[in-house]
Amino acid sequence: MSVWLRVVVLCCALVMGGPLAAWSQEAERWDRYLDRPRGPYRGQVIDAETKAPLVGAVVVVRWLRDRTYPVHMVAENYAVREAITDEEGRFFLDAKDLEEGAPRRTRRPGFLIFLPGYGSYPKQHVSPTGFTGGLFERLGTVVELPRLVDQEERRKHLGTFGPHSYSDKPFRDLPELMRRINEERIAIGLEPYFPE
């Protein structure tokens, strides 16, 4: 097959595949992208064993935005916010302003719940299980975090996520998360992070 014919076939495939690719993205839009403001977001965080409320857990809410280019798509951080659990282990985060102004192809938010000495949500929580989409919308839910038993387990758990994946400037955007992560790092014998 000549080079010219290969180019023509490739161009035809791209032209024919374009509408199909766009349709396939729209078909999953209902569960992936914001179609309206979804919050406020709320929930309660408790100890998985004792069922006692966990005070001072940091709840990070992050919105990603898909940017589309001619031959690929890139997910980038759009916004991030944090909340702290109260004496009853409850949190509340209203993001209506942020979600109303969200650009096209902004995904539904993802969540991180972190407290030193405990497993985090969504990596090491005990409950809820199963599909967790929309979990913190409307009435919210109860999240059970297990206590981590030794320094090795705590060290391994801390390596499962990094603050820079949530923000390019975590000390500015997520001060409470950075404070708790540094508490945990010091408690297990690691150097704390320092502001950039």
C-alpha cells in the first residue's frame, strides 16, 4: 500500500471515528461529569472498631477537568477544597459556587479522608463498600476508618497518596491536610514536607 493511500485511509478512519468517539463520551457523561451542582457534601467519619466519632479528620474534595485535544485527553486539577470533622465526626462542604461555574467536562468530585494513625478513604476504609459514586451527596453517609496498628503499616499507608496529586500548591490550597500529613510523618520518623 502506498504512503498516500495509507494517509487517506487514516484520515477516513479519523473522520468516521470522530462522531463515534464523541457519542461514546456523551454516553458515560451521566455518571462521570457534573451535570449540575451536586453538593452540598456531607458525612460522618468514625472509628471502625469502636464506632466513636473521629474528630479532626481532613476531608479533601477535588474536581478534575478533562481537557480534550485532537488525539488525546488530559485530566487536570480544576479545584480543591477541604473540611475538618467536628466533635461528632461530621463534615459539611458547600461547593455550589464552584460547581455552578465549572467548565465543561468537569468531573464529579473525588474525596480523600485522612487522619493520622488511621487508614484513609478511599484506599483503606472499612465501610461503605461497593459503588461509592454520589456517596456524600444529599444526606451523606458514615465512613468507617480502621486504626493502623504499627509504624510500618502507617508508613506504607502514607506512601499510597501524595499531596501534590491534589494540588500544585498544597500548603496554600490544603493547609489542614498538610498539617495532618506532617504530624503523621513526624510520628513515624520521617522528615516533614516543607512549603515550596
